[in-house]
Amino acid sequence: VLEYLKACRLWPSAIFILMYIMSMGSDMASSFWLSNWSNKVDQEKSNSLNQTLVSDEKTKFFYLGIYATLGFSKSLISLLANMLFIGMYIKATKSLHQGLLRSVLRGNLRFFETTPIGRIVNRFTKDIEATEDSIPYSIKSLIECSLSLISTITIISTSTPLFLAAMVPISIFYIFVQRYFVPSNRQLKRMQAATKSPIFSHFSECQAGVSTIRAYNAQNRFIKIMQENIDEHLVHYYCNTVSNRWLALRLEILGNIITILAAFFAITSRSSLSAGLAGLSISISLSISSNLNWFVRTVSEFEANITSVERIIEYFDIKHEAEWTNEKKPDENWPQNGNIVFNDYSVKYRQELDWVLKKLNFRILPGEKIGIVGRTGAGKSSLTLGLFRMLDFISGDVLIDQVNIEKIGLHDLRHKLTIIPQESVIFSGTIRMNLDPFGIYSDEELWKALELAHLKDYIKGLEKQLDHECSEDGSNLSVGQKQLVCLARALLRKTKILVLDEATASVDHNTDELIQQTIRTQFNDCTVLTIAHRLNTIMDYSRILVLDNGSIVEFDSPKNLISNPNSLFYS
């Protein structure tokens, strides 16, 4: 609650509560003023008919003016309070969303490996929605209902003081019901929210793998899993609805008892109680049943909804990557040569796991083309992840042109490296945006990169050319075309170090040949690290690094390795 109020800012929150108290005070004053008006009319008696008429006219306008002033002041204060409240919760939602987005975007690799995508989506959808819809409504309702209950009990107690004696057992029963219902309802709400994440996760997985599901004719199995997830969610939803009915029955009984007691005490005090106050006491007691029900529901809803803020704040504390920039910035033209040195370099994915790379010591000279091979699990991809500092638990050093990559900011490092991954990443947007997201390069440079990537003719043939819209994940492009877009992206950046993580594993031989030809010609003066699955693509490389079980077993030229029948590369 405090975190949400901090997001709203504390002083506007205090002003908002004060304004609502003033609004409720105006409402109470108007009720008492109306009661006083009715009593005055009964008490006024005059000997002259004309004097009575004149007196009635003056009294009517006087009391009506005061009553209208009180009503107008209540409306004006409520309007100003609501305007202030809208600004508060919009600011709070914006602040929480920005904090959540910033934290998740800076989350380390382990966070994304261990957190289901449905859970992350749930934070950005349901929980953020709660901060701008359910929670503000609950806070406003809670304040309104609390003040309404206080004013109701105050009016009844002022009219019939004996009512205070009856309030003791009523309050005890009410507190018992509230203490019993609210924790139970809160847990039911949490379980209801927890069972919604598997629905989102399963839907996202089905959407991503719908072609595979259809290919294996597994639709019925996945539909059954979805139905089971929905059934599990509805079980908790039903329990929550039943608990609300349980509460409503008991609070209706309690409200009726209060109304009966208010009427009873008004009758017993008829000799000393004016007709106006008696009518006010009984009429206002009729609404206490709904107020009590509303109050407990609001408290329960508030406690259930505020857990959304708790879940959002929880993601503020996830383990982040290192700082994007720091004071140890490398030179603007770093790296100039592309020299890479690994000194006793070891890395693992988590603290409790074994090392996936073990004390690697090797040097890559400027402009060398290095092929990296090994069996599955040998540590090939882990080597590239370490080079980009995607992994946290490391030992040893990596130097690029005599600069320790652990000492500089992540943005300064990754901005100077280029990677073409096995699974190409295409964003929803235009071809121009996918090639140049930051708008740095001219159209002439974009077309030059497309020409070198052998995509120029295809893009020229599109109606909107560079402004052609790519659908989600580039589904309107072939696998080879998406990989060529990634190649064009790399050609635009043209950094001194290029990493290919099995970039041609999922493309046909023609596309593979086009990519390899472009890399040989356009990255001739760059240091290239290639994780290869087709050995023919790296046979003309400077040297080949052979990994096995996280260690270097061979590091020599392809000619020397292939001529040695005992080498692991030869086998």
C-alpha cells in the first residue's frame, strides 16, 4: 500500500483524503440542516395569517439557500477530489509500468530462462491493469464507504445515544465476520490469479508452435490441456463467488438488526426526540446494510488487488545485468584491430551449476577467421554468450584490443560487436526500421547493404519497398530472407568483430553460399568467429577451435587438423 501511495505521491494523497472528509462533512451537515428545517416548520406558530405567509417565505428561502450551499460545496469538493485522484493514479500507473519495464529489460539471462513468459505477460497486463482500474476504484470506494459508515453511526448515535450500547455486540460480530472473510477471500484471489498464468503461458506456446502442433495432429491434446487450465481457474473463481454470497447473507442480517434497533430506540425516545431527527435516524439506518456489505467487499477487493502492486514490486528486485555505461568508457574508435585474448576464462550459467567453459586460454589475432566446432554441449554458444557478457558467473578475463570487457559498460561493449544468430530476429515494423532501428543511416546506405546481402531485387519488387511492413516475427518473410535481413543489418554496423552463431543452420545451401560469400568479401579485414555445423563453410578459415566438454582440445589451421587422423576434428 505504501509503495502505491509513494507512486501516487504522499502529499496529493493526503489532500485527496482531506477533501473527501470535507465532502462527507458537507453531506452530514446538509442532513442535519434538513432535519432542523423540518423541526422549525412544526414549531413556528403565528397569530396572523399574513405574518405566517411572510415568515414562511423568508424561512423557506433561508433554509433552502443554506441547504443548496451545502449541496453545492459537497459537489464541488467531490469534483476537485476526483480530478486530483485521476491525476494521482495515472502518475502511479505510469511510474510502476516504467519501473517494471526498465527492470525486466535489464534482467539477466537466468531470469528469462527460469521465468515463464506467461508470468511476465501477466505482470504487464493484468497487474498493470489493476493499478489503473481496480486499485484506484478500491481505494476510492474504501474511503467513501469508511466515511459513510462513520457518518451514519454518528447521526444515529447523536439522535439516539442508547444506540451506542447496542453497537458493542454488533461491532464484535462484524469484526469476527470481517476477520474470517477477508483473509480467506484474499487467498482465493491469489489462487485465482496464480491459475491464470498457465492459461497465458499455454496460449503463447500454442501460438508460437501452431504449425508444429498441426503437423503432428496434436490439436486435441493441446485443447485438452487448455481446458484443464481453464477448469482449474474456474474452480477458484467459483469458490470466490460462493464466499461473496456467504458474506452478503450475514451482512444483510446485521444491517436489518441495526435498522430495527434504530427504529426501536427512536420509538422509546419519542418524548425527547424530535420528528425530524427520528426520521433522519431511521431513514439513514436503512442504508447501513448495503454500506456494511460494501465496506467488507471493498476491504477484501483492496487487499486482493493490492497484491498486483506487490507482484510488480517483486520484479523491481530481480537480478539485473551490469550497468550499461560507466566511467571507464573505451575510445570512440575502439576496437581498431579486433584482437581477442582469453585468459583462464571460465563461465557457468548459475552459481550452483558446473562450469560450462573451463579455463580457456587462447588468442585471436586481428583479422583472423576462427571456426568454432564441437559436439552438442561442448560450450560453443556459451563462448559467444560470454563474449557478449550475457552470463554472470565468470572467472578470468577477456581482452579486446587490450581492454578488459568486464571493466566497461554493457552498451559500450555490445555496441562494438555484431552477431548473426541462428534464429533471426525480425521486429513488427518496416524493413527500414528492422535494418536501422535508430535512424542512423541514409537510404543509399540501406540499399547498398541490401545489395550486398542479395536482397535488393526482392525489396525493390515490393510495393512499398523499404516501408514494407514485416508482420510479427517476420512471418511474411522466408527463413532465408530473414537471415539475409540480419546479414544486411550486420553490414550496416560493420564492426571489427563479427560473431556467427550457426547463422546458416536453418537455411538452404544457396542462401548459405550467399551469406558465406558476402562475409568473405565484406568482412575481410574483420575478426570473424563462426560456430559452424557445416564444416565446409569454415575450411578456408585461419584456424579452427575445437571444444569438448567446455575445454579446448585443438586449435590449429584446418589443413593441419584434417591431416591428423588422430585429431577430434578429423573424426
